[in-house]
Amino acid sequence: MTGERQVRLRLGTRAVSAPAEFGTEVLEYTGITVQRVEAGELMDQTWVPVGTTPTFADDEALIAEWHQALRWTQARADV
């Protein structure tokens, strides 16, 4: 298992503070984090926002990022 590369998908939310009329407002966004892990260590991650009712564009963005991450798992074998 040494040097094994994995892709992990994690559903979660992110909070962002934005200026509002009376102070700041915290907005929460649902999304999926695509993580690239090698030998148990997190190497990279990308946040892909998705709405509460994901659109076709949300689906396509996630599939594209997931595809790129899966290709990353095979890149080491090509060397």
C-alpha cells in the first residue's frame, strides 16, 4: 500500500462572511471536496460547490474534477 494514490469525495458546507447593511452576514454553501491522497497523506483538494438542488452544470463540474483526480491516481503508474 506504500505510495498508493486515492481519490476521496466528501460532502460538506463552507461558511463565508460577507459585509451586510448592519455588520457581517455568514453565508453557508454546500459542496463536495475532491481530495487527492497519497500514502495516507492529503496532497491536494478542490472544492466544488453544489446547490441544494444540483443543476446539470453542478454535475458536470463535479464529474470533470473527479475525472481529473482519477487520472492523477494513474499518473504515477505511467512514469
